[in-house]
Amino acid sequence: MKNFYYSIPTEIFFGKGQIKVLGDQIKKYGTKVLLTYGGGSIKRIGLYDEVVNILKDNGIEFRELGGIDPNPKIDSVREGIKIIRENDIDFILAVGGGSVIDCSKAIAAGYYYQGDPWDFLIRKANVENALPLGTILTIAATGSEMDRIAVISNPETRQKLSFGHISMAPKFSILDPTYTFSLPKNQTAAGVADIMSHTFENYFTLNDGAYLQDRFAEGILKTCIKYGKIAFEEPDNYEARANIMWASSWAINGLLSYGKDVKWSVHAMEHELSAFYDITHGVGLAILTPVWMEYVLDDERVDKFVEYGVNVWDIDRNKDKYEIARLAIDKTRDFFKSIGIPMSLREVGIKEEDLEKMAKACTDNSGGNKIGNFKLLGYEDVLSIYRKAY
Amino acid sequence: MKNFYYSIPTEIFFGKGQIKVLGDQIKKYGTKVLLTYGGGSIKRIGLYDEVVNILKDNGIEFRELGGIDPNPKIDSVREGIKIIRENDIDFILAVGGGSVIDCSKAIAAGYYYQGDPWDFLIRKANVENALPLGTILTIAATGSEMDRIAVISNPETRQKLSFGHISMAPKFSILDPTYTFSLPKNQTAAGVADIMSHTFENYFTLNDGAYLQDRFAEGILKTCIKYGKIAFEEPDNYEARANIMWASSWAINGLLSYGKDVKWSVHAMEHELSAFYDITHGVGLAILTPVWMEYVLDDERVDKFVEYGVNVWDIDRNKDKYEIARLAIDKTRDFFKSIGIPMSLREVGIKEEDLEKMAKACTDNSGGNKIGNFKLLGYEDVLSIYRKAY
């Protein structure tokens, strides 16, 4: 196990009706709020009205930034910073999923920086501080509610990049599984795929002696497999929604990665799909994951796939190693199919002639270095994986 | 899954050599330190000198409270509070295991209370604040390094009770597995038993829908089983010590219990053994655990034991339910034996004629109510379990 520093400062209020704490929580940190949200689903489920009433009842002034897109754009970040500066706002309340929360984190950090916030993404500037932020989660997926990372897209440069700082971790997050009851099936499925992909990125490493972390990862994967299917079929199954929601936070908040030598690869490949085509992040991940698994499977890595197959999919450990590995990969693909995810890049509208450009961008964004570390992948590898996934 | 509030504010510096952060960390919180420790093992391994040198190099004044006993006594708490008040101390540094840390937490809370600190334990007073506290862990067992609980004994009243408050959670804990290399085998074993018992207490509940939490618990149990044996046989195996140390923190910091309907029972029964005979807590737990399991096994609970046997001990799920359950219990007992733990109350010097008094004290300390909730246990049940464990 490698040395590490661990801190999860976010407080979680989990369960039905936890919004009751909202007023008191906000007042611990601020007096004037920027309320951020996405395309309006929070209005359809009545959550917008509930939040606004709580703010009013508590005498908390607020401004709004709605319409934040999936794969949130740097322009929304710029707009949020402008509203905050013009209105002396001192707290951000993000109501939505990972896109709304990520955008809000970038706004929180950008407030303290006089340059353009895109500078953080291209490492031209470092975050030093951020405004306090709270979240009300409406989709279980990115884990942004309990970590310090933001992923932001720039359509002009066709880049989707990430940055983070401890000050960007939410002060509190309200996780009420009932807010996810009305999610469309495809968003439920994409969220589950995203959680599983975070877990895979942390799990598939070589010989790092972080045994406990990998057992935790298997627990999250088993949770996604069991309850992903149930939530897909019974959208208002509280137990399923609750387990998936809590799994989403733990897949990426550090529990699975600290002490390990983790460098993500499938996310790096998917980010180009979203940057070029704005496709749903979780769908891109689900398409690439089994193909990536097949591509990297070899003698050095087969034992890790055996571990995965036996512990997560309950495959008989007495079978041949490669048979277990291939069965585990097949089961992974079958699971994603079973929750309705299209399993090829072609099906989500990506053009074959763009694969090379995307593979080039992927390694460029890694500074020309190979990506990942379970198995290092260069331009040719990424292109092969895109082609096999086509 | 039940509603819950989750917060783990403790920062962790994990790994070899992390003591390098000590000076800077203390200076974030205080200027004058009470250094607390136990029977002197920290002097034998050179840690005492290292800590003192760091304090001096950083110009941090300090006083000492050494000799804190296992099953720490309320008198040590009173003494610590006195030293702090007489010397204007504003930070406590606990160097040791759960006893030293628990005693230090009670001192930290007692400083702000004008009455006798035992009042907290008998619920005559509530904690409102505590001095900041940091820890350097030297044995993986109680998880006190990352939670808010203290267990304190009162030899006069023969009581061993617990209390806690968010302000008592350590600000930081330094977890360096190499400090546990020189632990005697029996302490290593008792520590592992303690971690497993915390996990069992959180794991064995009925139908609470907290699936994810139970998978995390199984990960901790598998870690203890795999690496407990290795650490017992190869005391300086870093990977084993690291996995056990990190497991100790997560078994009890809330990850396994929030969202579940948990009420501990084996700990309640063991506390009387320690209160009457001052035996090693982990040994008492290991003796009682398999007997308790056999005692509560019935038609309503057998499925939970099947879950345990299949997921933790890899027992064939196609066997008969009760066969799986009994095999799992046998394997639990065999594991404790394999790490040298005596498996009867007789062997640790407890007198048969005291069993009734201890069973009475156990239910008295629960306000006359039955203990636990996986299966409620009254006086006769507790006495039966003590007798079967004799």
C-alpha cells in the first residue's frame, strides 16, 4: 500500500426528507446564495419550488443560474462567476447531478481568480480557494457530491478536462434517493455505468497491496449490478435508489484510490467522445469498458480479471484463468446491455472518420504520454479500442 | 436503508514516515501540548524520542501523562484534566492505541466541564466541546483514531462505559504501519479480533436494506482473516500491517453502521468481563463471538449467516442453510484459535461464580433493557452465553 493523505470533509444528510436541514446548513456558511440547476427536471419534480420556499422562509436572498448543460461548458462557469461578483453572493447551492455540481465547483473556485477560469483546466493557474458550496443530488452517477473534482468542457477547443482542490469539496450534500425516482431509464443506466467505471478505474491496478480498497470496490460493483437492474425496472424502488446513490459517492471520493497507484484510462478515452459529440458520459464509458478489458487482458493482467470474475460475478474459481476473465468481461457487457445501453460507438452517432482525431486528442491531452497505468496505452492502442468499440 | 447523518472530519496521514507532518499539524491547532501515552512501548520502539524531538524542533512546549492503562481508568482522565488546567495546555497528542486515545478524548471533553468527567459516562452531563486532539497510532484495533467515541472504566463501580461527541474526533491521525511491527503476537491477535468484532456488530442486523454497507463489512472481514494470520506469523510484513491498520479505522468510523439499525451486543457482554477482570478486550470479544453466533442462530437469522459464510468464507452456497451457518461459525472460531487466542473464559482466569454477577451488571448497564437487536438478549440469555463460553 502506498502512502497517502485522506480527508473527506463533506457532511452528508442521507435519506427521505433530509431537505429539512437546508436552511440551517446554508446559514452556517453564507447569507446570499447562487442557486444553480440544469434543464428543469428539478421544476418537474417540485424540488425547485421546495428549495425556493425554504430559502424564502429562512430569509435567504438568492440569484439563479439555470440551464447548465450535461458535460457543462466553460461559458456557464464564466456566467456564474459574473453573477456572483455582481451580487455579492457568498454561497452556492447546486441542485442537480454531476454536471450542475461540477459547474458550481468551477464557479466557486473561479470567483477567487482574476483570470479566465479555463486557465485552471489547462494548468495555467492553480486554485487557491473556493466559495462554500452545498449540493442537493438528483442523479446518482459522478460522485461529485462528495469529492473535490470538476470536469468542464470547452466546445471551442473541443476539450473536456478536469481539475480539483480541497476547497472545492461541498460543505454538505443532501442525498435523498426519492429525487431519483423520476429519472428516465437511460439516465439511470448511464449513472450506474458511470459509478461502475469509476470503480473499475480504481480497481484495475497491478500488485499495489491495497487489498482492503479492492474489496470495498467489489462491494460497490456488486451493489451496482444488483440494484442497477432493479432501479432500471422499478424506478421508485427506494432500497435500490438508496444503495446506488450511496455507492456513487464512495466510488470516487478517495476510499477506493488512496494507497493505490491509480491512473484512469477509460475516462480519458471517453472524454474525447463527449468533447467531440457531447454524448452521455456514462454511455460512452459503458461502450468502451468491455472493449478496453479485452484489449488489456494478457498474462500479466489475467489474475486481476480472475479476482474480478470470482469476487464480483461469482464465477467458479476452479475454471481456467482466461475462461474466468473472458466470462467476467462478457458478463460486464451483458449487464450494460440489460439496462438498455447501446453497446457501440456507431449506435450513438459517432462517425468512423473521427476516430483518429479523437485518439490523437486523447493522447495530446495526456501531454503526449501514454494513458493509464494498468496497461499503458498510446495513440495506436486508443485507436484500436475505438475501432473495436465501433 | 435508514436515514442518517454522515461526517468523518479526521484527516489521515497514512504510511511509513508520515510523522514528518506532526509539527505543522499541531501548530494548526495549538501551542502547548499534553503528550499522552501508555506503558512505555513507545519508548522501546524509539517513537517517544522521535515525537519529543519534533516538538522541541518546532518550539512546541509540552507536558506528559504517561502510564495510561489498557481499559483506561477514570482516574487517568481526572489527572489529565488537572495537568491541562494547571499548564494552560490547548492541544492533546495521544501516542498509542485505543486506550491512550480514548483516555485523551475523555480528557479533551472533560476540560470544558466543571464537574467530574465520570458524569459523561453515566449520562449525568453531556459533552459540549473538546480540546483539539491528534493521534499517532501504535496498534490497529479500536478504530478510536478515526471516530468520536471513548470507552472508560471505573474500577470502584466496576463499570466500563462509553460516550462520544463530534468534537472528540481527532483532528488528525498519523497511521504508520511500521509502528506495529514490534507488537507482541497476542496484542496483534487481540487487535484483529477487536476489528472483526466491530464489523460483526455492524453487520449482523435484520433486513435493513443496507446492502452496500454489508459488502464493505465483508471486505473488512476478509482483510482481517487474510492479513491477521500473516501479521501474526510475520510481524514486520508491511502489507499485512497496513491493510489491518486501515481496516481498523473503517470498521467503526460509521461506514458500516450509518443507514443500518445497529445495536451492539457482544461488546456489551464483553465490557463486563473487562470491568470485572481487566482482561484484554479483543480476547474477550473473540471468546464470546462464536458462542453468541451459535446462540442466536435460528430460522429468522440463518439467512444472514449464509450471507456471511458464502461471502466471507467462500462456503459453497448450494449447501444446506444451517450447514453453511455452522461451518461459518466453526471457521470463525478456528480463525481466532489460529492466531493464538484462548477460546474460553476459564482460560483467561474468570471465575465461574462471577458469571451471574456479570450477566446482571450487563443488563443493568443497559438500563434493565435487553441488549442488541439482531436478537434481543436478556439476563438469562447473557448468562447462558457466558456459561457456554466458560
